[in-house]
Amino acid sequence: MKTQELFNVLNQNQDKSLLFEYAPNLLVGANYHITEVKHLVVDSVDCGAQVDSWKETIVQLWESPNELGKTEYMSVYKALAILKKVGKMKPYELDAEVKFEYSNATFHTAQLFVNDFEIKGSQLIVKLAIEKTDCKAKELCGVPEESIKTVSKEVEPCCSPDGNCC
């Protein structure tokens, strides 16, 4: 989801509570805070020596240990006010991919993509998902399509020391 798309969804649902599903049927606690917004420019070189660059907006969610047991979630209105305040200080790239950074005691720190959203009564539930790492230079590295589908220890990654590209 692009940053502008997120703002559109939030603007259309300001009267709702904002929940985040970080894994199927697992919600970020109601004690969460928006603690940081990062505006990133990523400049990369992949294993096929191809350069790429893109922009990301990363919103960090943190569960306050001082508010354990809290049951009322942040409103979309409040979250939108926080994000707008950030935007006045550091303008957003509205076509940047938006991600949410989150962890808890049983879930590792991850930058999660917005996979979907759902409206359930008075709640806006933003469904987050992990995107697995991938080789962007499969064709250049000679990784056949069938080996991509095979999950096996025998499958040689495109970036092995004796592979085609590294």
C-alpha cells in the first residue's frame, strides 16, 4: 500500500478505532503508540549488479508496558493527527510504500507491509504481513523457475560463492 492510499483509508474512517493485525488473528495491543515515522530512500545493488532505488514510509508501533491491560484502541482520528503533524515537519512522499515496524515479546522486530484492511463495526483493522526476501536477479543469475517453487536445502541460491552473479 502506498502512503497516499493509507491516508485515504484513514481519512474515510476517522470515527473508528485503529487496530493492527500483525499476524493472522493476532493484534497489536491496545496500549500501542506511534513512536516514530521514518522517511526512507533506499539505494540498492542486487546480486546481479542491478541498481535500484525506492522510497518507503515506515511507521513504528510500540506497546507501552505502563499501559498493559488497556482495552480502548487509538482512534483513527488521533493517529491521523499524529501522522499529519509529522507531515508538516517532514513532508511525505505519497507514492512511497508504507510499512509498519513492530515487535513484542513473542514476535521479532519486523517491517510489515500493509496486506489489506477490514472494517468491523467501529473498528478499522489494518492487516499487516511479512514479505519474504527474494532474489531480484533470478534471470541474470540463472535460477530456473522450478527451483524457485521448490523448498529444499539442495536448491542453490543465486548468490552462492560459485553461482552466476556474486
